[in-house]
Amino acid sequence: MARYRSIDEILAEEDELGLLDVKIRPRAARAPERERDAQLVEEANRFFDQHGRVPSPEAPDHEEMRLGIIWEKLARKGPDEELAELDRNGLLSGEAFDLRPEPAAPERDWRDEPDDDEVPTSLDDIFDDDELEVSDAFTTISHVTPAEDRLVPDHRAEFYPCYDFDRFREMFERAQAALEAGEREVRPINHNEEVRVDEGSLFIRKGLLTYVAEKAEMTARAGKRDHRLRIIFSNGTESDPLLSSFRKALADDPTARAVHRHGLGPLDPEYEVDRLDLTGTVYVVRSRSKEPQIAEVRDILLKIGVTTQEVRRRVADARNDPTFLLAPVELVATYDLVNLSWRKVEQLLHRFFDAARPRDLWITDRFGRKVYPREWFYVLPEHVSRAVQAIKDGTLHELEYDPETQHIRSKIDK
């Protein structure tokens, strides 16, 4: 038998059995949530390389604030082997936040005798045990509004005085005169008919001329498209029902009528003559949702809307409205508009901040369907304030919003 004097002589021999043919198995693909954690570790380490510190959740820059809030939550979990390989600066060691996990207490064996105070004496003691692993499905009622909430609702579409009825008075007088002169016609509403309701539509309900002044952004209720309306009545009152509720009220009223103009309908040049370019109020709200993906970016995620009605009434039903992320909201700022169409202002603001719109923001409604609200943006209140002022000054077209630097800059200075 040959005697080898070195490792090199052994490795020089032919590998007949393929012992040295080692194939490295590719790393298994990460789960989506693990991939998100891995990306966060990479992002935090790049920030550390640039600034020499971890991102702060109290930073004035909202991008660093966002990263700092999410990073702090990840750091509290402590490192694991997979993330530790990516953490080249050792940021997950806990030194940055002093969040090293305490050593776990030794687990008790099931054979050990329980203490006297651990022995339950009633069913209440059993269900109050924090260590009892009972699915929430057995103890929590889902998709049901609590009784106290049903008795005292946040919002009800009742009749109340119209504070700006002078805007509509002349329009009602013209419509009434046209009906009396035969220039307008009325048509009964069938019980099973889905009535077309647009801004500027006129109806007769309970003997009153009824005008649709505002049709807010589209939402989804019970899996169907819906809108919050502002309805003005010829007796100086108003209401704000959902579109579906308004249609039902018309269908249930045997005296209800739709008011039409003679002519070609939507093809008629004067078809929208009753639609008023109403001014309104820009409102900015912050969500109070407890959902993790919303709560962690609450300070920089704002909803920008415009309404012709009182703002506090518009946001009163926020917890039941998918456009408000199905949660109460905090009113951050309001800006009154003068001689500016509320609808045009809303379109200008949403188009101006479109680059800051979160593309993956969605919530699940009570029927398990995904809803994608479109009026939320990663911006700060001062950004909205400057944009509104630019609209009033007529200079918004000279500006643009840069999501990378989170600043509004002049297009001319680029």
C-alpha cells in the first residue's frame, strides 16, 4: 500500500468515489415576512454606514423616522442566525437600544407538582389563565358591532340645517320655475330601479326638491361600491347619507320622482347646468388605526381630502369607512377655500402628491375583501400647507414634490 507523506499527495489522487464533489445546496427562499426583515436589516446597515448611527424614531426627517420606528420593533425581538449573517455592523446585538433579551427562566417539567394558587377552582380561573392557549375564535365575537356602539352610533344621516343654503337658493328657484313652466319633467322611480345619482342630480323626495351637492370619493361597503353624499333640500336642510341608503330611500318613497331636462340626456350641452362648482375645505387627518402596518408609520401617513360640508361631520363615521382605513382619525389641519372648486382642488392635490402615495397600502374589510384607499400619502402637514397656499396663489404648476428628499422644490431651479 502506498504511503502518503502529505495532504497534497492525497488530494492529487483520482477521486474515484466522488468524495470531494460537494454540491452546495442553494439557500431556501425566505418567507415574505422574513424577506421584509432581511431588507430592513440591509437598509439599517446602509444607514449606519452613511451616518455612523442607527436610525432614530424621533428624527425630524420622516424617512429616517419611519425606518427608526420599524427598526426599533425588529431590534426588540433580538437577533437570529439568518438575520445576524446580514447584520454586518452588529446592530441587532441590542447595544443601540439596550434591548438585550433577559435570560429565559428554566421551564418547569410537567411532572412537577403545581402550587396551590395554580390549581383553578372555577371556569373563570381557567379562562383567565394567560398561559391557556385558547383560540380567539372561541371567546371573541367577530364581524358584529357591539351593542353599545349600535345604540350610540358615531354618525347618523339625519336632517340638519344647511349652513350655506344661500349657495343653493337660486338654483332651487330656477328648477321650481322650470317645473311649473313645463321645461322640466319628472319621472316616477321604480321600486327595483338602481337610480343614477351624480353631482348636480335633482329629485323630489317627500314633496321637497332634493339636490345632490357632493359625491365623495368611492369606497366599498359590504363588498359593493359606495359613496358618501351631501344632499340639500329645498326647505333649507341637508343630510349626508351613503349612496346606497339614498337609493333605497328613493325606492321606498312612492312619491319620489327624478327630475329630468328635455333633450338628449348626457349628450345635451346643458345637461350639467345644475351642477354647481362649490368651494369647500381641505382637511388633513392622521389615522389612529392599531393595525401594525399603519400604526408604525402613523406620523407620516396622512389623508388629504376636500369636502363642501362640515369637516367634523365628514370624518365622524371614519371607523366604518374604508376610505379612512376603518379606524378613527385625528384631525391635523383644515384650510378654507374661497372661490375655488372643491373637486378641482382635490384633483390638483392628489396629482401633486401622487409620487408619495403608498402603492401597497390596503386594508381588509369585514367581509375579508381587500380595499385600496387612494387618498393617503407619505407627507408632512407642512407639505400640504405649502401646496394649498400655492393653489391659492396660482403657483402650484411651478412646483413639484420630490419623495426622495421629502421636499417641495421649484421646477425652474432643477
